[in-house]
Amino acid sequence: MKIIVKVITLTIFSVCLLFLLTCALRVFVCDRFIIKGDSMAPTYESGEAVWVNKLLMGARIYTDFDFSSSELKAFRMPGFRKPKTGDVVIFNYPHGRDNYKIEFRINYVYAKRILGCPGDVIGIKDGICYKEGFDGTFGVKEIQEALSNTPESQLGYSKSAFPLTDEVGWTVYDTGPLRVPAKGMSVPMTRLNYILYRHVIEYETGEMPLWENGQCFSAGKPITYYSFLQDYFYLIGDNVLNSKDSRYFGFVPELYLIGITK
């Protein structure tokens, strides 16, 4: 009888230990995600499983597990390097609860490729994505060229791109130049910068800034410059002909990135 009890106890202990080790592995080291849709084709196909390396940029650790909240409360563990242009990342979609407001939603994840890192100047010219100072090939150039040669009437969707206003007039064919917000970076609050960064300012301050009488107001006070509190990224799918990415939803907070695939 004592032997049976010992065997049962050892088995339960082993199962619990294995469960804890598996959880720790998924939280701190790597995790598995399933690609949905063809926005990253041909790099990743729909239904394909990908492993996300959390050691490279550091694992994201939650400090609040109330996932009914739209606010992400977490911190980043130290990593081996920062994400860079060309990395494919798994991230939380930044408009998880609202079409425009940056809000967190658990398990609402996308896969895209980084075009712009914090502080980078990026854009699109004749359908081809570029980053100032980056000489490499970004994404799948053949598909970007196909987009460039596709008339708007054959797109099947509006050509309008972030910030999705006629006043700015950017499209999936031509966008920018656009500077990606970086922590500590200051921008003058011109009318254009107000339009480009108002949702980021709302995310960081909790209140949407206003534009009145040719001036920007935040928390009821006029501001001529704004200094960003966090880092952000600009992400694009490899299949630019069919990808819902930063060309539509804009900037993604650094803390929304889960990890790097390759």
C-alpha cells in the first residue's frame, strides 16, 4: 500500500512539475502560434504553425491578469537584442476593441514584418516600401511591384492608407515620409503631426488631443511640442495585396510585441 501511495505521489509531482516547466517555457522562452489568413504569404501560409522566440527581445510579463481591461499592464524582461527592420513578429492587434483607439485585447494576435522601428523614417513610393538609411530588400518586392501595377479599380478595397484622411491623402501606393514614434522623441504639434500622432497621444495620456483655432490642446492646455513616452513600430504583411497592417491601423506599441519569429 505504501508503495502505491509513493508511486501516485511521485506521478502527481512529476505531472505538476512538467506542467510548470511547460508554462515557464511558453512564458519566458518560446511559444507556438497558428497563422490565420494569407497576409504573410509566401513566407507563412494560413494554418502554418510558427514558433516565437521570446528570448531575443525579452519575454513580456503581465503584472495584471484582468484581461477584461483594455489596458495592457506588463513589463519586458531583458533580451539579447532589439527588434529590427525585416524581423517578423507576433503582436497584439492595436485596435483590439475599437477601430481607431489603441487598446489591448488578449489573444487577438497578428503576424507582420517590421518596416519601421522607433525613430525610423519610413514610407511607400509607387507601392514599394522603404526606410531611410536601409539598403536591403524589405519583404517580398515582387508582390509590392504587383501592387504598384494594380489599378485602384482592381484592388477590391479602398486605396486610402493611415492616417485614413483625405486631408493627408496617403494611399497604399504612396505614404510618407513618416517618422515612427520613439521614447523621448519630440515633435512639433503642427496640423499634420496632430493627425499622425493623435491616437498615440491619446494612448499615452488617456485623453484625445484636440485641434482648435490652429493649435493643439492636450488635457485642456495648448501644446507646441509633444514628447513620446514609449517606443512604437510600423508593421507590414509580406502579401501587401491582401494585408491589414500599419498602412491601416498605424503604430503598434513596443509592449504589444510578443516575440520574433525569424
